Amino acid sequence: MADHPEIDALTPYARSLGITLDRWEDGTPTLSVPFDETVEGRPDHYHGGATGGLLETAGYAALRAELARQDRAAMLKPINITVQYLAAGKSRTSYAQGRITKLGRRSANITVEAWQDDRSRPIATAVMNVFMAEPEG
Amino acid sequence: MSEQERKFDPAKATSFFTGRGHSGWLGLKYSDHGDDWVELELPWREDLLGEEGQRVLASGPILSLMDMASGMAIWRAMDEFTAIATLDLRVDYVRPAREGASVFGRSQCYRVTRSAAFVRGLAHDGDADDPVAHIQAVFMKIAPTARL
């Protein structure tokens, strides 16, 4: 098995927003998004929606990586997400990484953190529930 | 309060917010408003799709749409444009949005305190009685003296 699974970590939405796969850490993808007009809310700060989009994308990427590692094929459907905004996102690159808290047969619970310069001081966290459906056909 | 006495006009304010930045990139548009609620429209876009192989809008843009509509609902309810920041936002995605449809985000500010504003809302794709998502959020007012 490869060091990390081949996954399609980024949706068309995520790519359009400017999110990229930054690195792998213990089999979990870390995503990043550069500060750009596409993520800007009030001047020189991240829009809450953009930060939320990064968190959500990182959550899905973590889940896809784990499913690929287990050789499971599934269509992912969002159930819900709760985002906690802890600090203003400043005009620099943001990173996010998800951690799977529980992986069941039909649903997964994922915790995600986003940070900028200091990994130990997250700017936002999220908890997501995702439904995994049997692939069609 | 009559419309003339109101200072914050969501219809006019929308173009200010959507002319630039994240909201501008999403292409958000004004749709409707009331005394304490605002509805914005997110037009269908091919490059905002979620899961590969499915013609379904990603959930991220809905989160952004609701965050923006919620902020505007708060300014509308306070009738004042002051700095606010999202503290907590929960989105329940109850069904996928229809392919090719605009998604409308309607948020209502039901309570404002000295330091916080509480909102709830829904996203729909044409029929508000059949939502695609429900949301609940809390925003903090940022004191003018606070360093940003």
C-alpha cells in the first residue's frame, strides 16, 4: 500500500475557491487556501463562509482518505456541520485538517480544525456528520 | 418603523457587499427582505459543484450564503451597520438542491443583545416550504474600540 491513498480530495467548488492539498500527515491530508479576493469578507479578513468551506472540504478529504485506505467506495452526502469561529482569519494562508471521530457503516462523525501561523491556535473548528451511500450502478 | 425611517436598506447594501470579495466571487444577489429578515440568491454555477460525478451544488456555498444573509438580517434588525463576527453556525442539509436552480438563503434575526445577535434561517431552491437546509447561528458584536 502506498504511503497515502490516491483520493480526489478536492471538489470543483473547492478548486474554484483556491483550496489545494498542502501535505499528508500520518495518512491525513492537510488542505490550504491562500488569502485572495475569493475568500475575503471584511477587508483583509476571511469571510466566515470561506473558512467554513475550507473546514468542510478538509473534513471530506479526511473521510475520503480513510475510506480509500479501507477500500470502501461510497457516495458522500452532507448531514450537517457546526462551525465555531474562534479568531478572525487574517490575510495569509489558512490550513485545515480533519480527524475522523467515528466511522460507521452508514455515517461518519468528523472533527476539523483550521489554523494560520500557529497550529496550536485554531481560528475555527467544525464538527460534521456525513452520510455514506452505496455507489450507484 | 416605516421604511423611510430605516437606515439599513438590504436591497442597496447587497450590491455593496457583493461587488467584491467572497460574496462577489459567489455572485450573491439581493432577493427579498422584511423587518428582521433578509433573503439572498445564489445563482446556479457549474464550478460550485460538490461530489465528483454528481450534478449537485456543494454544501460550502450554502454555508457562505447563509452566513451572509444572517449578517444582513442582523444589520436589518438592529437598523445599524456595525462590525459583527460569526461565532457559531450550524447548517442541517435536509436534501440536495435541484440541478440548475438558484438557491435562496433566508435568515431571520430573532434576538439582539448588547453583545450578541441570534439568527435562524433556511435555504430553498424556489419553494420556501420545501427547504434544502436549515441554519442556526450566533454572531458577536465587535466593539468599536476593539482592535481588529
